[in-house]
Amino acid sequence: MRQSKLFTKTKKEAPADEISKNAELLTRGGFIHKEMAGVYSYLPLGLRVLEKITEVVREEMNAVGGQELHMPALQDKTIWEKTDRWDDAKVDNWFKTHIKAGGETGLGITHEEPLTALMAEYVQSYKDLPFAVYQFQTKFRNEMRAKSGIMRGREFLMKDLYSFSKNKDEHDAYYEEVKAAYKKIYNRLGIGHLTYVTFASGGIFAPFSHEFQTISPAGEDTIYVDESKGIAINKEVYNDQVLADLGVEKSKLVEQRAVEVGNIFTLGTRFSEPLELAYTDEEGKRQNVFMGSYGIGVSRLMGTIVEVLSDDRGIIWPDSVAPFKVHILGLGDTEVVTRTATELYNEFTAQGIEALYDDRQEVSAGEKFADADLVGIPFRVVVSERSIKDGGYEVKKRSEEKGKIVSRAELLELLSVK
Amino acid sequence: MRQSKLFTKTKKEAPADEISKNAELLTRGGFIHKEMAGVYSYLPLGLRVLEKITEVVREEMNAVGGQELHMPALQDKTIWEKTDRWDDAKVDNWFKTHIKAGGETGLGITHEEPLTALMAEYVQSYKDLPFAVYQFQTKFRNEMRAKSGIMRGREFLMKDLYSFSKNKDEHDAYYEEVKAAYKKIYNRLGIGHLTYVTFASGGIFAPFSHEFQTISPAGEDTIYVDESKGIAINKEVYNDQVLADLGVEKSKLVEQRAVEVGNIFTLGTRFSEPLELAYTDEEGKRQNVFMGSYGIGVSRLMGTIVEVLSDDRGIIWPDSVAPFKVHILGLGDTEVVTRTATELYNEFTAQGIEALYDDRQEVSAGEKFADADLVGIPFRVVVSERSIKDGGYEVKKRSEEKGKIVSRAELLELLSVK
């Protein structure tokens, strides 16, 4: 894309009320725009990142056999009353509203209830199990505080996967598959080295749930990391009994702040029982379906990546989620520079290499460099009279300090889509 | 995909309260699930169709230079008060709700207001214009009646494009570009032959707006079609003066029921003025930005396609939006049939030909044929002992009555992805 056509512009300052690093950098870079506290628009650059994260997550959900669907935000309260999660005294973050034709509705905070009710129409026999479904869906939560940018919004994009199994053994095997898929996701998104499977509170059907926590001072959680084992324990379950159960030594644990970027739960029959999702087993007996749920906050992930992969000049996107792979900077408005840079841009486009081309006139080299650092595209290619004289293009990775001059052939080799 | 793995099953009957054809067929085929009146889930087959329609629309919006973004549902009421569209006495289909931390919010019925306010931060000079942005976004409208299936929902997916021009001339030229893009979209979606550019009420800034109306008894609008000119007039502006202005003869017009599948409006400065979206022109004078808006109800389009492209056995999807290109039916559970059908499925998958493979055991041939007709995938390929004896596979288009036996090579040639 030509930067001169992009309607967004970078800003020197973020709004004064944006105290989180992710909101500050993403706003200044033109990725997001705040509409209200905890409510953001995703502008062209930001939407590209969000879509790339979505696609990575989608691929891994498909790889564990998830079937994608999409449920609405508006909720039927009669279903939530059956599980006792409608009452504000029980669940305190509903947005509720009235239907003009009569009745009350609420905006989905999550989707266990309607999905369990839906499945009761499709599951009859043990032959229908197991399976799993997932969606990318906008959740609404009436949070009291919303000060963490896109890491805790009142409206946010979530991936939620739900599994339906015949029994706990079948569930446990699938749960481990999803756990492995989640690890792949964080690795692919470039934050795997900072992200720990974390033991958190379970419930009736399992001693623990598992969170995926990414080490960051911006996090709201406190965890205790055992680096040698590659696991962590959430403060909420941190006690001597748990340490003993997990075989962890207190002396090896390091306290850290962290962001919860995913969580997986064993739901058991918590929802299938009240909503009558049951099947007939091999002996003709009725059994409740055994369920699990697996969440990833997609927009929160985007915020987390910015929190942990940035420096004082701006964002450093991993290749997998960057809005573009390469940022071409044409420096100096001379004919030879414009022609060379434009030819390169056209060649990248023809080869499917996603490029942002800073073709803006009357913008200084200093401003272009500063903008490129702020926006954080993985590769920067400078075309200037000097680079042309030196034999080509100056290429530099955003994560490195020094660039080098390369020929067109070397550049295409470096950036070619595998 | 293997049909035995798909969690949905076809149904003989739709819920008794579903009176529209689109809801009946889509529910029976397992494409959608009704959560409440006017509120639907999109199940795996349905989501695939919705995504394909989205992709066609996206390609054509990109082709007219649209920049994709995504705005939230939750609305800042102070912005809507400036254009006098917050008051329920003025706009009567808001869903409104309360923010726990204080204040009132509503669910976006459309996005002119927040988008115009946002652009005021990015547009300063005539050099920043013109441009256009669009989104695929869930709208919420508190409709009194919701009886048309996914053609009029309380929650639905819409594509809305907005253009920002320096003046009316520049706007008019872009308006015609979008009109042409819309025609391409309906042609690509297989309903172009039934869809007419329809003159409808304009406003202060243009004598008419333009709707795209698809002829169907399920439509809520009445239009007068001039077949020879390829245009229509909405009943709301149908009078002798308008006929004279458009050079249309009354005797040539045919009254029709139709579904509004798109509309394009000249907004002029209706929103830019109250929300202070202005630019400095070449002479240094401040001017209000001249705007247009261009909507397509994506989920309504899906419903409309079903209304107009179906027969008494089920849906007849156009190739461009079908959930799969080909439906393989293995008939009879013999080893040779299963092996041949599975090999074919694997070959299609390897070649990127999207196939649904009805590998269900203990399901009769009659049921498989009926399900294939209901689900409406463009090509059906039957593998049976007889087809194998006759030299291959029986291929039939959903839109035709008779199939024919072809070899594997002929089949791959017929279905290959261009």
C-alpha cells in the first residue's frame, strides 16, 4: 500500500488519558482509535494485525479439528437463567437492554449457555461425539475499570473453542491437544519465550484450570514461575499443598507480573446438566456430555505483543502478525529515487510480498525514519540517492540496529514468500 | 470436509414459527440456528457462505480503493446528540444500555457519526482527500417485527463504505464508481439478472438515492421496473414528475415485489457540518467534507440468494458463494465404494477443490440425495458400485436434472480451480 493514500497519520502524542503502553503506541502509529474508555476502532494497519493474529489462531484451531461457527451477541435470558448466570448478583458485568417488541436481552459475555442449548438439538447418540467448535466473536463486558488499552476492553474480539466429549478420559486427551495447540500459537506469535502454562483454580471437575500467562509489567496477574520446569502457578492457588502436588520447590520460583493471554477449563457437566445436553451411550443409558472451554482474547493478544515487543522508538512486530512485511522508504523527491522505489514496490506487489511504501512527498527523512520505527514493520528498505550510488537498497530489520546495502536480487531473496 | 464429522444434521422440518423460505431452508440444511426472533447463529456451512459473500464484496471494495477498518458496536452518545440521532423520538430502533462506571451507551445501528468524528482527527488539508473506508460490522437494530429470517435481523452483518470528497463533483464521480462495483457484486453472486438499480428518495444534496433491488415475492418493497432501460423506481418516489425527469414511460413499467440488497446515498455535509469534519482548500479556505455512504446487508444477501435461487427440494447455491464446490456421495457401504470415494475426496483436497464428502454409514441413498438437494452444493458426484461399473463417477449440477458418467480425468478437468 502507498502510505500517501493511507488516511491515518502518525501522531507525536497519544491522548493524555491513555496510560498503557499498548494504547499509546497503537494510537500514535494509527493502528487503533479510542471511541470510549475500553472501546476501540481498528484502523487499516490495526485491522491487518488483528486479522493476522486471527488467522494464526484459526489455523491451529482447525488443526485440532475445531469446526468454526459464529454466534450472536444478543442473548436469550431464559437460557442463562437455567444456569443461574443471568442475575446481576451472580454475574456482574452484563450489558442488558430491552427488546422493543417485548422482553429483556443481554450482550454475550461468553457463549457456554447458548452453545450448549444449541448442541442439545444435534447430539443424540455416543456416535455424535466427540467434537469441538469455535468462533471469533465480539464479547461485551461491563467492566468497572478499562485502563489497559486493548488488553481489557468493554468490547473485544475473542476466540472461544468448546469441546464436547463422552466422558472425562476422552475430554482429558483433547484438553492436552488444545494445550499443545495454544503453545504453538504463542510461539508463532513471537511471545512463546515469555509465555508460561500456569496452574490456576479448577472446580468440581478438575483440580486446576490452565492459563497462558505472558510475563509483562503491564499484566494484572501475579504468577510464580519455575523456569526449569517451564511452568508457573497463579497466586490464587499458590500454597504449600499445591506446590507439593505439582512437585515444585518454593526456592526455585520467581514472582512475576503477567498478562493472561489464554485459558483452558474443564467444564465437565456444569452446563450440559442444566441445559439437558445428553447422549445415549453404547448400553442405551443417558449420559450428560462432558465439556471443556478454551479462550484466547485476540485483541488482548495484540496489545500484549505491543507491550512486550517494543522499544522506546515504537513497536517491533513479529513477522507473523506485522501489518506488512516490508516498509519501503523513498528518501528525497528526486526522479531517480521515486522511480527506483516505485519499481521496487511494484515488484514486491507482483510477487505477493506485502509492502507499505512511504511515497509521501515533502516529508523529511527524519520523520520517515521515526514513523517506520513507530509502526514497527519487520524490514525497512531505504531507497535514496546514496543507496543507489552504493549499489542498491539499504535493508534493516526493525529488531536490529544496523542495516546493509544489498542488490535487488539479494533483497528479493531475503523477503521472498516461502 | 467429511460429513460424518460435521456436527450439524439436516432436519425434515424447520421450527413452526419460521415462516420465511430462507429461514426454513437454511435451518433445515444446518446453515443457521435461531437464537431469538431476528437473531441467528451461523453454523459451519452457513459461516462458509457468509465468508464467501464477504470476500466477494471485499474484493470489489478494495478495487474502488476502499480502506478496510473496523468500528465498535458500543456508541458514544455525545457524538450522536450532535447530529440529533440519539433521541428515541428521532431514531426509534436503538438498543440502549448503561455503562456500570457511569453513563449510557447504545449499539451501533450504523456508523456515520463515530466515523465522521474520527476523520476530523486525520483530515486537515485538501491533500488528504478524497478517500473511502469500509468495514464488515455487526449492526444492531431494535426492529418491531422480525419475521423475514436472516433478511431482516435485530443483529446482522453489514458492509458499510463511506466516501470523503472535496466537493460534489468529486463525490459524484466516486458515487458512479461504487454503483458499478455494486453491479459487479450482484453479478458475481448470481443474482445480477434479478437486481435493478432503483431510484429512491434522495435528500438535500441529491434528488435521488439509489437502491439495488432484487425481484422476489419475499421482498418488503414495491418497485416499478423498466426492463428495456434496466432500471426501476421505488414506490416511495413513484409519481408523474419523477417519471418525466427520468424519461420513463408509465406503460412500460411493471410492478414488482423486491428485496433491497444495497443502497447508496449522497450524504453531502449532513454529518461533516455538525461533527466539524472540514479541510483547508487550495485557497486556504475552510470547507466541509462532502460525504457518501454505501451499504450492503451481507447476511440479508445470503437470505436473498436462498429466496431466489432454490426449488422445492432445497437451495441452489451459485458457485461463488457455495459452502463447498462439490458434494461427494458414497452410496452403499461396500469396500470398493468407500475406497474409491475416499480416494476422490483426498485428491480433491490435495488439488484445493473444496469438497463435502458424505461418508456417513447407515444412511440410505435416498436420504443422501435429499440432503444433497437441500444443502445445494453446485456439483454432486455419486460414487456407487454401478457408477464404478459404468466407468467412473456420476456427476450432476444441482441446477440441472440429469447427470452423466465421467472418468476421473474428466471430473478433475470439470472441477479444477482456475
